[in-house]
Amino acid sequence: MTDFDRPLNKRGIRDAPKVGSAIEQAGISFDTVLCSAARRARQTLSLISQGITIDENIIEYRPDLYGASSHHLLSCIAEQPDTASSIALVGHNPGMEDLANSLADEVVGAMSTCNVVQIEFDCDSWSDLSSVSGKVALIIRPRGL
């Protein structure tokens, strides 16, 4: 089996629904969800959806997010329409962790399976992200739930 086809581990299966509930309790919703097409990322999103309602029509499964660098992830966000006010990324490390730490106004630190970081930006366009720093609004770590 390739890494792309590897399933989510037991910890991720246990934690993802709890994380979905924590996202729901925090009042977070999404206009767009960009999800790696890798099996474990799709499983993570499916299990998170047990705790929060996510409209299937806003999900885009993208093979290019598998193993993507923070630079590529940033370019994927920058190409989103400005009508989307909240974008979620479901992906893999080290790209996700690098992206969060580069965009945030504080050190986010290590991100393991099912960690969530919400970063808020004061800008008019997603294409402006490379020139602004975002404020960390929320960090969800499954071990804290």
C-alpha cells in the first residue's frame, strides 16, 4: 500500500469526531473546504463531519494537497474567490504545520493528527495572505478534549 492510500490510524479515528464537535461548539463554519485526496485526509474529514455539518458541495478533494509544501498550500488558498470568508484545509505535515506557523502572529507549534488551527486575517482578498500576518483565534488539540 502506498502512503497516499494509507488509512487513518486508530488515534485519528477516535479523535476526529471529537474535534468536529469542538469546531461546532466554537461556532466555526466553512464556505470552502480544500481536502487532500489521500485516503486518511478524506477519512479525517468524514469523521470530523460527524460532529459538525459540512455541506458536501463546498468540499474540493485535491490530489495536489498530498505532501504539499506550505508555499503550495498558500497558493491554493490565494486562488479562492474572495466571496469565501472561511476556508478550511485538510492536509498533511510538514506543509500544514509550516503554513500555520508562517501565517500566524504567534508560534502555533507542532501539529499532530486532527489538530486544528483557526487563523483570522484582516485583508480584502485571499491573494493578500502572503503579505499579512493572521491572528490565532483557536487551536484545538485532541489530547485537550
